Amino acid sequence: MKRFDLRHLKNDFCPRLKAILDNELEKGEVGIFLFEVLDFDNVQKSADLVKQSGNTLLNSLRFNEVDWTIMVRKETTKVAE
């Protein structure tokens, strides 16, 4: 299990989330991602990105007033484009 803090990226965290899912997690490994919710559309964007990448969203919850946490299990060895 690895933890990734993406809060410093503000609304532009999706490219980094995708890069981590593609390259930094092993198949079967769980990643915990923390990002800032300036726009609640980002919660849906993160869930869509996880689904499109062929991985499993295990949990998605509000961490505090401005931060959101998702847990993702890496399912694929190569991302489906």
C-alpha cells in the first residue's frame, strides 16, 4: 500500500493520478490518493479515470473540509487506452 498526496496540484491532479496508476503501482497493490476538492466535479473525474484505466475504486470519501481520499487497487498490468 502506497500513499500519494496530490493536494499541491489543486485542480490539475488527474494527469499525475493517471501516471501513478500506469507506472508506480504493482498489480494487486493499493494506492491511497489525497487531493484537494476545489470543485466536486473532480471527485467524479477521479472515479472515471480509475474505471477507464481498468482499476478498482475501493473507497472514496471526504477527508476534511477541503480534501478527498480515494483508495484504488491496481488491476491491470497495462492501461487500456
